[in-house]
Amino acid sequence: MTTNSVTPSSRRRTFLPIVLDVAAPIGAYYLLRNGFGMSAFASLAWSSVIPAVRTGWAAVAERTLNAFAALILFVNVVSLLLGFVSGDARLMLVKESAVGSVIGIGVLVSVMLGKPMMTTGMKPWVTRGQAAREAAWTRLESGAEAFRRAERRFSVVWGAALLGECVVRVVGAYSLPVDTMVWLGTVIMIVTMGGAFLVGGALGAGPMLAMVAAEAKTPGAVVPAPAAAPATSSGVVTAPGVVATPELR
């Protein structure tokens, strides 16, 4: 088996986090809401169980913060709290924007903390479950500043896009007729997602994909191995620029 082969275990290891952290809670919400006829409040509450367990398990067993699971949990909690707020149709439109703004702010804060959150969602599509690509990704993350910059740019683009979309929708909710914003809100979301895909791909995902492919094909092509320290004629290894002095007997 070659290093580029995709094994079932590597595929599970790559895609399982995004399934559990993103797809499962979102899917659970719509299943409970539309399949079982639960209220939006109850559906949000029950779908929060999965990210809550994931966040708690990571904190206790792994002693880490599962950023994506924690963000989904936080968004659900915000949505539940906003569910207690009643008002006119414009307020309902603003409530929809509030959830997206929380995600956008969370993504931007993750960049400031040095752990770009959008990386979790992008990595499976870049590594494709291949051992060589996963190893290349690890080397690039630890040894290539250009790769880390592209990683940060990708998250900044998405965080700014999500936050900007929410601002536009809030302004529209209080400056345009409600009937207009009902359909215009969807148009704004589609345009925002399309723009984020294009800009994020050009500034972040594209360069990262190219670097991972090059490093996976030829290890050391992007992240050179550390240079070995030179040895003197007496066999003494010294740091670069340091001359070893023979020992006097």
C-alpha cells in the first residue's frame, strides 16, 4: 500500500470530527423540528446535547477545548435565549442575524488566539483522508509560516463575511419593508457564501492545497529539513559559525 492510499481508518479520523461537531447537531435540529414536529425551542435544546457532550469530553478527557463543538453549543444557547424574546416581524429577522454574527465573531476571535477555527472544516477537503497529505499538513502547520498565514486568511475571510452579512441584514431589517427582507435576506446569504468561497479559496484554501500537494508529493519541498550541524576534523560537532578548539593534553 502506498503512502497516498486512503484507508478506512484515516477517512474516519479525518471526517468524524466535522460530522460530530457540525453535521450531527444541525441534522438533529432539522430532524426534530421537521421530522418529529417539535418546537424550534425544543429542537434547539435537544440538538445541543451533542456539542455539549463533545465539549465536555474534550475538556475532561483530552484537556483541550473543542472549538467547533463549543461554538455550535454557544450558538444554540444564544438562539435559546433569543427564543424568549418576542416582538414584531423585524425583531424576528434580527434574531436570525444574531446567530450568524456569533459565528463570525467566534471565527475572528479564534484567529486572534492563534487557532483559526475554519481550519477544522477545511482540512478534510485538503488532505482527502490520505496519510501522505495528513503528514504534509502536520509538517506545514509546524514549519511553514506561509501556510499558517494562508490558514489565518481563510478564517478571517469567512469570519468577516459572516459578520458583514449580519450587519447588512440588520440594517435591511429596519430600513426596508419586511416583505422585501424575507426574500432579500436569502439573496444576501447566497451572495455572501459565494463571495467567501471565492475570496477564501484564492487567499487561503488554494495556496494551502497547493502547498499540501507539493509537500505530500516530495517531503521537504515546502518545509526543508533542519540543516545538520557541521563537524570539525576532530569529530566535534559545533553550531554554525563556531570553531572548535582542539583539546590540549
